[in-house]
Amino acid sequence: MSGRLDIVGLGPGRQGLVTPEASAALEAAAAIYGYGPYLDRVPLRADQARHPSDNRVELDRARAALGAAETGRVAMVSGGDPGVFAMAAAVCEAVELGPEAWRAIEIVVHPGITAMLALAARIGAPLGHDFCAISLSDNLKPWPLVERRLAAAAQAGFAMALYNPISRARPWQLGAGLDILRAHLPGETPVIFGRAVMREDEEIRFTTLAEADPAQADMSTCLIIGTAETRVIARPALPPLVYTPRRAPA
Amino acid sequence: MSGRLDIVGLGPGRQGLVTPEASAALEAAAAIYGYGPYLDRVPLRADQARHPSDNRVELDRARAALGAAETGRVAMVSGGDPGVFAMAAAVCEAVELGPEAWRAIEIVVHPGITAMLALAARIGAPLGHDFCAISLSDNLKPWPLVERRLAAAAQAGFAMALYNPISRARPWQLGAGLDILRAHLPGETPVIFGRAVMREDEEIRFTTLAEADPAQADMSTCLIIGTAETRVIARPALPPLVYTPRRAPA
């Protein structure tokens, strides 16, 4: 008998942003796997087994869940959207490298609200035109590739979301990345730091490329970098609205 | 007195993919604005005014909703996520160009599941690494800019989602765009056409860049283009899994 693995996007962190289908998938699971802090967001239930794991053991976690899903119904939780720098790719990789039996497991990915779209929603529409999402982590890719992508995106006029900007093991990458962007974009290009967006301890900072300070980012931060066309609308009694116009010049 | 405008992402189209916060915002509105077919997804209620409008009048629709929101609570519905080629940018633009009073209106954007992330979820994790989203519509930007962005994204190794690939008024752009990608990417690069994804009439087609046929796209289609590293896992009794590995070569 072959089972099923639901890979569930929990979004930014509050319950009102989890889709009803994602919640239903969690309820139907006999066991739930995930990075500890994400698993902690799921209400405890005595008849569900819980298998928390550490950060950065994605492939081991994927294999454990697939093993259990060979004969039962299992869920894997992911922050944000499972398909954006999260667990869906690790599960696919584990299937490709794993035993033939895992190719018979039904795998259902439940999309969620990813960090860049939560931050964009909080400030207006900074990703309102062509944009890209780049992880600044060089754990699994060489840093020169990150530099090349940042330069290409800036030159081509994409708005950008930067994931994984900084960590204890990667202290200088965000500063180096901002320097590359400064070589291609005006200093007044809007930059927004969103920390713990749509959670209780949310902090959003509006700045410019010239003034952006890497020290204001941590592991819970997503950055959005505007384009040369991105507008900031000052509002007397409310935070500014930031948007990238639908219309683009040649 | 200043009111409030909620810009609500309805996701792909079925109710189980609308976040509880988005649903609550719709219930709290005295009036709802939106493109007709999106408005039709919201359950009718006798005490709510409904203001459907045509496609391609985004700015007029935004102005009407902001006018009503000066003194009341109004919602604007959007397909997918309001921040991704949808209504949030048009509302911000209307605020910037509009009367000072509109800068006092509370504007709350409710994120939703955008088409590329719905399609990605249905097939694995094709956007599992750095990626970009590009609209092929040249209604509001010059076509040469689209070409430049496609070439830049392909050269830099981004996975891609293509929105607005084709319409009656824009019949040749997808074909021209695929030709540009063919100049920079291997012919076997995975290409996925997702039509009406996560709706009842969903159609998903797996092909390659060499074989991709523009005639298979329509106005309800989103395309995902893999990278040279994107993998396709054949499964005997299930559709293939497509993913872009987290690990990238130099």
C-alpha cells in the first residue's frame, strides 16, 4: 500500500494566513514532520505523532517523512510557501535519489504566502512589475553566482526580493550584495527590510540603496529592492506606500 | 471620516485556497469592487453592494473603490495575489495621482496564492531555486524590454514564470519570447504550461523548450520555464515531479 505526503505551507506565521486546504491537510495527517519552530505553530493533538528536526537537515527530514509516507498519511510543514526556498525541493530531491517505492507515494504540495509577498502586501505593491527572488545563501551555490544574478537582475530592471540575507555563518554576504546593486542602480532606489512580517514582532524599515545597512537584517528578514521606477508615496498619518508601476519605460 | 480599502487576493479560484483573513475582509466590506469574473467568486449577500467592471480598466476601478472608501469600508478583489501583476499596483498609482484625501484611507492588502506558486505546487518545486516572474504583455511596456529581461534571466540561470503569455490582441509574443529563450537555454529545458491551475478545468502540460508550442497557451495560462539544472522525475503511476535543485553549480 502506498501512502501520501502533504507538504504544507504555513505562510508568515499567523493562523489567519494559512489556507483552509492546508489546515485540512494537517488535520488529516497521522504524523507531522518539520523544522521545530514551524511544527510549534501547529496545534498539538494527542493522536498525531510529531517529528521536529533541526534547521539545515532538509534532506534527512524529507527522507524520514517519505519513509513514513510509504504506508500512511504524513504531513511536512514548511514556512511561507513550500516551493520558495523551502521544503518542496528537498522532498523532490529525496524522491529522485531514494528507493523506487517513493515514486509511488502521492505527494501534494499546499501553497502558502511566501515572505516576499507578505512584505509586499504590507507596504503597497513593490513587486507590481517583473521581479525576481534570490537567496543570498551561498551554502549550496557559489557566491560568484549570487553576484552574477544580482547584477543581471539590476541591469534588466527587475524588482527583487532577497531571501536568507544574513546568518551567523554568513555575515558579509548582504553587504557585498548591496554593493553590487549600488554599482547598477540609483542610490535613491527604495529598499525595504521586513523582519518577522505579519507576525507579532514585525518590524518594517524603509530606506534607500545608498543608506541600506546590512546590520538591520537578521535570519527572519526578507528584503525588497525596488527598481529605478519604484515610487514611494508619503502619507501624513500612515506609513508610506511603495509601488513599482505597471507601466515601464523603454 | 476616513475609511478603509481592503485589496483581497482570491488565489487560483477555489474557496479552500483563500486565506481566512481574506475571507473575513470580504465579509466586513459594505461594497466590493473588481473585475466581473473575480467578483462572481464571492458569495452574493443582499446587504453588500457589488461593482463589477471590465478587464483592462484597472485605474478606473481603483479610483471608484478609493472614492467609495473615503467614507466607508470597501473591498477590491483580485485574482491570485494582488501584488503580482494585479490590482495593488493600480490602487497605489491611483492614490499617487489622486486627491490628497485618498492618502488618509487605510489600505490593507491581503496576499493570496499567485498563479506561478499554484502551478509550482501542482508539479513539484520548479521554482525551488532563484527565479523570476515576467509578464509577456507589452500593453504597458515596450516589447524590447521584455526580450531583454528574458535573455538576462536565461543567461543568469533563473527559473522563470511567464504571466499573460498570450491574448487575442497579443498573438505572437509568446512565440517570440520562447525563441529568445531557445538562444540561451538547452532545448531539453523543462517547460510547463498550466491552464486554470487548481480550478475544475485545470490542464497541465509538460514539454521542453525545443517542443513548446505557443498555441497551447491562452489567457488563463501561466508558464514555468526551468533552468539547465531543473530535473524531471518520471513516476510509473503518477505525473512527473519537476524540481529545480537547491544546489547550483558555479
